Amino acid sequence: MKRNDIAFWIGAVVFLAAVLVMTQVVANQYPFFAGYVILQSIALAVAWSILGGYAGYVNFGTSAFYGVGVYASVFMVSAFGAPLPLQILTGAAVGALMGLALGLLTLRMQGIFFSIATIALTIVIETTITNWRYVGGAAGIQIQRPAVTSPFDSYVQMLFFVQAVLVVLAVAISRYIQNSWIGRGLQALRDDELAAECSGVPTLRLKLLACVISGALMCAIGAPAAMYLQYADPGSAFNLNYSVTTLAMSLIGGTAHWAGPIIGAILLGTTQQVLTVTISSEVNLLVLGLMLVLFVVGAPEGIVGLINKLRGHRKEGEI
Amino acid sequence: MTLSETQAPLLRICALTKRFGGFTALHRVSVDIRPGERFGLIGPNGSGKTTLINCISGAFRTEPGTILFRDEDITPLQPHLRTRRGIARSFQIPRPFRSMTVAENLMVALDFAAHEHVSVTQRRDTMMSILDQMGLGSKVNVLATQLSQVELRKMELARAMATHPKLLISDEAMAGLSSSEVDEVLDLLLSLASRDITIIMIEHIMQAVMRFSERVMCLDAGRIIAIGAPSEVMADKRVQEAYLGT
């Protein structure tokens, strides 16, 4: 194992330990409610950037994957009373299949056409769920939380920890991809698909792989949300806001490096939570829009790009 | 008859036709390229040279017509599989991986097109030796976007070489270069040819074509109008007409 890898895994363990300690020490439930949403944003942004960032295929279907994750849980609970880990695994499996199907159908399209197809996917799936009575249809469905297992005092604390584990999983996968031949191939096809093919890169297969991994993660991340809200309805599970905020977080953080979406999601997710509580939930949308415009104009490569640029300048200055 | 003429062709193109809607860009083109040959491809703008290259490298699907490479029908293969079989190309307008350094550009080709599994250290050594041959040794860690035009052309050839080709197709690698730079690139191509790599060179610069090619083919409006020794093709009346107009 390289030194970087060791540092990364130590960081991950420290992070999870801190989250676990927090669930034991903090009595107030609110930080967990808010923290869960922020962790979910981080995980979504990281998962999104595997296809949207590394491969440059802008996916507007985050809400489709997220919603399918939620409803995979709903189905598993209503049909089999499945426990949380099984809900998440089911979500991941369904997400992988959905990623594969979406990929096969759309990845031959490029640029804006791919993005439009992913929006269409969201609408199709939402409509299907709305008309599926078994999982509640348009009216939504109530879900009963089972008793919480120790060492956690409340279910939300446990979900908070579970989501933290999903964040670590998503980041570890994303980081692995970036540093491996897969990442190099994706970066090549993002720069120039034909040149990549002519250098031996199997572009379609790599895009499919990215789509499957990204989809599986996004569905898995959505799965615990059913238990978090104890309620699911198509309107909120497939809300287009998930797509827009995830995309904004990745772009603001920077998509070229695995750390970019994390930075963007922490920054934007925290700001949104604070604004929702202190002012109103409408203002947080306004701020989202403003920040996105600001970054697209001022730092199109995101925060990571900005940092790299500043570093590059300094290096040139030194010489 | 020389020995190479008795050998099986490296690349055999049979009755290749390519249409874009109602426009026929290539019409029943058939040609054999021999192993180790230096083959020049000329023709006026729009005559189908690059289309032919795109068909050989797999960027365009062809129907009807077949392409055999080392006796294997590669017509149904995707471009990356053709690259792995040993067909590499450069592009008329350079297409570097813009977010990468020169080294990373080559590593893509080494990672994906390498025929056998070799260690990272070995791949790095191969990369460095290719860059040194191409005179880009000092540019290893420079971003592709910061290269000059001639350096970009060389990097394209270097990236193609990194795929370990048996057939290298150079699509106007000298367009827009000064005469000293043209000589530089030409010398590079000649040194590659001397190492048993078959080369198809598309070029408008006639001195370069004459100096480089063992055989020249001239396309006009998607058809072969002349093929043979460079001096014969240049002397051909139809070739002169195609270039100068009548």
C-alpha cells in the first residue's frame, strides 16, 4: 500500500470513529437530522461525478436513481420486512441494473442529448411509481421504523452513521477509479472520444462501467431515505432538486479530482441547511443559483481547479 | 519482382464504398498495402483521403466492402480493437487529450493498447524512449495544450507509436509546418519506417511525398485515379488534371 492510501484509510477510519462518537455523545437529535442530509449530499455528489465528472457525461437523472433507491427500500419493507442493510443492497443492485439499461440506451448519444435522455428517464420512472399502487402510488406511503439496535439510541443516529459509511464507500470507489486505468480511460474519452478509441480505449465499455457504478451508488444512497423520513411519495423522492443540487455541488467543488465533489457538497450542503433554518428554504435555492453562476463564470474548474491554478502559478513564479 | 511483392499484404482493402446520404465519398476502392511499405496517399481536397483513413481505423462504418488486416477481416471491429490489432493513426487536426500532460497522453495508449502485460516501470521506460526518439524528451510533464504546433504533431505520432503499431497512418502530419519542421517530421517517419513499421502517409506537400513514398496512390472524387511509383503517378495526366483542373 502506498503512503497516500494509508493516509486516506486512516482519515476514513478517523471520520467514521468521530461520527460514531458523535452519536454517543450528542443528545440533541437535530444535528443528526441535518447532518444526514449533508452526508447524503456528499455521497450523491461523489457518486455523480464518477460519470458526470470523470467521463464528462452530465447526468440529470440523479433524482431518478435516488428515487428508485427510496422505492427499492419501500418495496423491500412492504413485501418482506427487509432490514436496512438488505434495503441498501437491493438499492445498489437495482441501481446497477438501471445504470446498465440507461447506459445501453443512451451512452451512444453525446453531450446535451445524453443529458436530455436522463431527464426523460426521471419522468418515466416517476410516472411509473406514481401509478404503482403497491408502493403507495401518488398518495405516498407510511413506513414503520423497526426498533433501533445498540449502540445507537435513536434510529436517526443510526441512519446518520450508515450514511457516513456510504460516504466513505463512495469516496473510496471514486478515488480508486481516478487513480486506476479506468480513471485514465475516462479522462481520455472526456477529452476526445475518437482519439481515445484510436489509442485503444474501449470507450463504450468504460462509459457503461462508470454508469453502472455511479447508478448503483446513487440508488444505495437513496435507500435509507425511506426510513429517514418514514414516508415516501413520488413527488419528493424524484424531486428534480436532487439532480440540480448534486450537479451544482460537483461543479462548484470541481470534477477533475475525487475531493472536489466532497468540498462542493460540504460547502453548499451546509450553507443550504443553515439558510433553511435561519431564513427560509426558498432563499437556499436562490443562493444555490447565485453560487453556480459565480463559479461557472469565475472558476469553471471548480474549487479544486482554482487551487491547482494558484499552485501552478506559484510553481511558475518559483522558476 | 522484389521479395515484398510476393508476400501476403498487411492490409487489403476490397471494394470499399462509403456514402454519406446521397454523396459517395469512396467508390469501390481496392488496394493492397505490403508489409514494411512506405505508402503515400495523395489527392485534392475532398477526394476521400481522410474518409479512407477513417474507414481503416474504424471511425466510420463501411458498407459494402471489406478490410483485411493480416488476413483477418476487421470490418466489423470497433476502433479500439483495430488499434489493439496494430493499426495506429494521427489526426489531420491534432486531437490531444487536453487535460493531460504529454506523458499522460502516451500512458493512455500504453495502458490500453499494450499487447502484453508489462509493469508500470517498463511502460514508463517505453514512454520515455518513444518521447526521446520523437525529440519530446524535455516536454514530458508539459500540458498538451501548451505545446507548439510541431510538438503537437510529434506528440500525435508518439502517442500512435505507443500503441505498438504494425501499420501507422499519418494524416497530414506536416500541414501548417515550416520547411525545416517538415524535414524534421519526415525524418521521424523515415526512421520509424526503417524499424519495420508500415506507414501510410497522407500529404499535400509533394516534395515530402516524393522523398518518402515507395508507392503513391492518388484519389479523386472517391476513386483511385493512379497508383504506382511516385514519379509515374506525378507524371500521370489525370493526376495533374485533378490537382490543377482542366
